[in-house]
Amino acid sequence: MTHTPHHHVEGPATGPVLFLGPSLGTSTALWGAVARELSSSFRTVRWELPGHGGSPAAPIGPGATVAGLGGLVLALADSLGADRFHYAGVSLGGAVGLWLAAHHPERIDRLAVLSSSAHFGPPASWRERAALVRTSGTGSLAESAPARWFTPGFTAPELVDDLRRADPEAYAACCDALAVLDLREDLTSVTAPTLVVVGRQDPVTPPAHAREIADAIPGAALVELPDASHLVVAERPGAVRDVLRAHFAAPGPGPGMAVRRQVLGDAHVDRAQARTTRLTARFQDMISRYAWGEIWTDTTLGWRDRSLVTLTALVAHGHLDELALHIRAARRNGLSREEIGAVLLQAGIYCGVPAANAAFAVAQRVLEEDGAA
């Protein structure tokens, strides 16, 4: 029986495939914020290590190797019909990408290696960690993980919880793989255009490890991000997203996304992006490019005026959920409560009293909620 890693696919079915590889002890949540933005252009595939998140532990055991993990990725790619794909990976996931690019160059278009290394230090330390986890589980590692993963003051408890829930035997087997990993002699054979990213405060794979990779791979680029530690993709998702977009030649989000965030707020846009599926990805992209990138950026009308028009149109068609969203947007665009009330009152004359009655109920609720907040 062939096991494939648990994975999460987002983005257009016809988009370039981009695999996103995990760090040891994490799940697909590690890439969440970055994947949601990249999936507007790519068919992103977030995969999980054996025994992590939703992946079965069965495919891995004592004496595991990074080559074995790379084989799991290739099997997953085959199951998805991806003959060639881009790859970006963090830490152990980045080492898997290096192995794939060196040993299966026909499968990798472009490569990004984040917070990773061609060799992860003395084998003895990884064997000791494997023995500890096999005896005591991952709980003790979870307690000390924030100091290894993040700069002081940054927290991501959901990622620490992923480590706590990881299967001990599978985690230990991944440690076995890191203990014997040494890809330094393979680096010169990597032909895929490569980007290396590292946080300047990374104590696990410090910048010197990143420079070693970038110096050995022909034409590789190196980006060092300040104020970031080992899990740079969690601490600096915006910066990581931007450098990956540039490296993988994805079209930028354009002005529409920035306007959409300014008018509707980051929280709403983040929720919309999080709910994006293969079915809805193109629709979300269309909204950003046309509604927000062409209509709302047209300077013929100011944002206040556009809010007035939008509120009236939503009342007329009875789109009450959208009305609640745009009442909040109208407040951001400078409309007072009294002005919003005047718009709804006038809509009552031209759109009908029942429509205005429902609209006033929505406005009352929204404005009271915002006032309480």
C-alpha cells in the first residue's frame, strides 16, 4: 500500500503547481497565511510530514532518510498529476526540496529553501533528541520550542500545539533522517533557479547555513530577513510572500488587494482568503482585480461617494450581509452615523419601506457592535 502525505490543495486547477514543505513538528498551519495569498496565482499543495497533522505515521520508521521523505512528495505529486512543480520548504521541508532538486531535476521548476541547511549539525544531538522523544514524547520539546522557533515576544501557540500532538515515533524517525543528512556535495548539481531565505535571528539554521547553500548552488539568490527567527514563514508572512512571488514569477496582487484591505479591513479579507477553494479562487481574484482594482481605484468618485452609492444599491437588492460589511466600510471612509441614516432614509423613499426597514435593523446592529468594540 502506497501512503501519501496528508495535504491541502488551494488555488486554480490550471495554475502552476507549488508544493509547500513543512518544518519538523509543524502542520499545514505553518504556511497558512502565505498559502492563502499565493493560491490566487498558484495551485498550492501544503503537505505534512508523517505523523504530523493529518498524515499517517506508517510511511516512516527508525533509520528514515530525507530521500525517503522526498519519495513521498514525488508519490503525492504523481497522484495529483503534477509532472513538474515549483517547491518551497522550511527547515526539514527545505532539505527535502534540496534533495528533490539534486536527484530529480526533471521534476522541479524553481526552488525556494527557507530556514534550512544542507547538514543540520552533529548527528549525536539528533539521535539524542530521537531517543528522548521515543521515551517521553514531544511535550518537553514543545515547552522549549518558542525559544528555538521565534524571536522574543512573538507567539504562535497553534504551531506549538502541532508539535505537542506529533506522533513520537514518526517525529523521532524524522530526527534520524536529519542525523544522517549531508547534501553539501549535492548542492552544485542543483540546476533549478533557487532562492534561499533565512531569518537573521535563526539559532537553528543560522545565516551561515543559508550562505553555504546559496554560495554552492549556481546562480542562487539569498535573502536575509531581519526580526525573524527559525520559522520565518510564520513571523514574517508578508515578506516571505513577496519574495516568493518574485522568485516564482507570480503576478503581484495589484492595487486592488490593497484597496480592498483598506476599505473592508484586513480581518474580512483574511477570512475571505482563508475560505478560498479551488472553486472560488478565480472569483476572489476577479473581485480583487476588477471591483477593487478598476472600479474603486477610479478617482472620478472618492471613496465616500462610492460608499454612498454602494449602500443604496445593496438596500435596493436586499443584500443584507453585504450591507453590514459596507456599513463598516462606510465608517472607515468617513461617513458618520447620521449620514448613513440619511442614506437609508432616502433609500426608503426610492427602494421601498420594507427594504429600508431591514436595512435600518442591520445598521443598528452593526453600529452598536462597533460601538461596544
